[in-house]
Amino acid sequence: MEDLSSLKINLNQALSEAILDIEEKTDCFFIEIVPTAIVSMVTHLKSKKGSSFNTLIDITVVDFPAKEQRFDVVYHFLSMTENKRCRVTTSLSDGEDISSITPVFECANWFEREIFDLFGIKFTSHPDLRRILTDYGFEGHPLRKDFPLTGHNEVRFSEEEKKVVYEKVK
């Protein structure tokens, strides 16, 4: 497995305009990139001989409402052969889209759908971007920091109507 200096050289040769920051701490590489380069970065990390981060562990989002680029999309990868981890982070503004990495990692499909449902971030060229955890008629995105704690609707079972009833929260 390569060290930080050789990884920097390798990444700078392939994706110099995409990398904002790179560092290494305790068997983990931390790479910050521009959002437009996510697919090329992930493809490079997966196919790289000697490090091959070929396992996508997780994709998540951190919401910072006070920042101009409000959302940090965080990708976690694992190189099973070298026992190293890599965290790739990119920042997005509210309403900004990012490319889907499902062509590179098929398992990203469910992670991206979850992020779309809970944060409202859209992944371009995603094969099936729709809600996964909330109801189809659900308003808003519940993991955003500005989502009201009570929600927008109240759900209850009506004994009189014998069905689930949605009512606006007062």
C-alpha cells in the first residue's frame, strides 16, 4: 500500500484540478474534492493498483445550515487487501445536484436514494431516484436541520373512517 506522498502524487497526476485537500491519519486517507469530480475520483480509487479501494462502506451527508455550501457528502471506502480506509468529502449548496456513482459501485443505489429522501440531494443519472424511507406524499426532508421537529403532517388511524388519516400539524 502506498503512503500519503505517493497517493498525493498519483492523484495529482490523474485529478489535480479536482482535489482541494488530502491527508492521512491512522490508516485512513481523507480527501476533499470538488463535486463535479466525484465519479472520476471514485473510479480512480477503485481501479488503482496497489490501493484498490474496491468496497464502498457508506455514503452519508452532514448538514451545516450556516455554511454557504450547506451539505457535505461523505463517501467511505475500504481496501480489503491493504486494510486501509479512504474518506472522500465534497460540499454542495442547497439545490445543487451531484453525479451518481452507481455505475462504479452498484451498491451506492440505496445509499443515494436514502440521501435523496432524507436530505433532498439529487443524484444525476441515478437509475431509480425515489423515496425509500418516507411515505410518497411526505413533505420535506426529515434529516435537514431546518425541518420542524413536529413535522408538517400528523398521521393517525381513524376508528370512524377505518383508515389512516393525514392531518396538518397545528
